[in-house]
Amino acid sequence: MTAGRDSAADKAKPASSQPSPTILPNSAQQPAASTPQRQALQPLKIAVFASGSGSNFQALVEAIREQAIPAELSLLVCDKPAARVVQRAEALGVPSFLFDPKAYASREAYEEEIVGRLREEGVELIVLAGYMRLITATLVEPYYGRMINIHPALLPSFPGVRAIRQALEYGVKQTGVTVHFVDGGMDSGPIIAQRTLEVRDDDTEDSLAERVHAVEHELLPQTVRWIAEGRVTLNDRKVTIRLGD
Ligand code: GRF
């Protein structure tokens, strides 16, 4: 799921009069006012937010390093210091920002600290990959158009938690994976990329999850590559990807 929604996050939905957010480092089109302009040949600085296993985090780090994606994983942000993703980050040499939400007076308080750290690191793109916390306007507003989420179903079907189980219990024959920009709603932001896969008659939640994850591990790096190469433009809900050169 996208980390979610609350009343503050709802306010973060951009008004249609705002400039079209875009991630186009080499383009004549200007990014949203809050987006720092990036030098053409510099790698896109990314922070991944995750709370659990971190298989997508690892797949993304490895793809960036092995497939010459013009990006750099600058930071893992994690609310669960004991999560497996933290060990993966250590093993891969990626710095972590770990925090205990209970140590803060409010969600906004820790998000402000996170935003400060992201700015220090010069992070240009946030990837939510299994970050299991609600997020508010404190994060969504400054990063609208520069924050993406991976969801294990074909949105707008099966938003929220346990999407793989939801799809299985509903009885769909096809499910898939969605990567989308994050807005103030629950898995409701503009869709960047989707890939489908068949649900088999004998699938269990585990067997289906295994194939969904395999698709995620390809689609997330692919989407990050498109963004890092400046191919992705966002206009209202419509995302276009310039391919072929
Ligand atoms: C993935 O299925 C992703 O779609 C969802 O959370 C899960 C994270 O898995 N948002 P992992 O921690 O990357 O293995």
C-alpha cells in the first residue's frame, strides 16, 4: 500500500492550477517549483522507505549497480530497526535513517526530521517499497511528483493492505503490479507502470506472492530507470513515458 491517508495528507493533493510535476532532468519542461534542478549527468539520488523484508530495496540497489541505471541509492528510511531491510542495507553499504515513531510527539514531527535528512542528502526521488506507515502532507507536499510507491495489485483494484490476498479471495484471473506517484490518498496517485500476471487455480497467497514479487523486482527498477533517464512526465493524472531513444 501507499503509506496511506489522513486528513493532513488529503490536503496535500495538488490543486490543478499548480505547475505539472515532472521528473525530466534533461527536458525543457520545468519540474514542480520545489524540485531542485538536476545536472544532466549526475545520478538521480534516491531514498527508499521500507518497513519489512526489503526485497524490492535489494532488487533496486542491485539493478542500479548492475544495469547502469543513472541513479544512486542514497538512503534507506525505516521505522523498524529490527526489520530485515536494515540488514540488507548494511550488507549493501547503503546508509540508513532509522527512527522510532513512538519517540516523537506526532507523525508530522518525525516526518519533518525525515524531510530535513532527505534535504541534507539531496534526495530527488522517494520510493515507497513496503513502508507501512501513514504519511501526511509534511512529506507528500514537498515531494509530490517525486515520490512513487509499488503496490502488489492492478490499481485501482485492491488498494490498501493485503492486496495479494484481496485479489485471490475476489477470484480474479489476472492480477499484477502497479507503480504510481503518491498523492494524499490510499494508493490513489497517478499510475506510471503496470504489469499483469495470471492467477492459477491452485495458487495460495504464498505462491501468488512469490510471482508478484518477481514481477515487482523487474518493474520497480525499470520505472526508476525511466525516471532517472528523464522519460517520465506527469500532467494531472496522466503519466507519459517517452521511449525509443
Ligand atoms: C511489496 O509487495 C510491495 O508491493 C508492497 O510491500 C511489499 C514489500 O515487499 N508495497 P519487500 O519488503 O520489498 O519484500
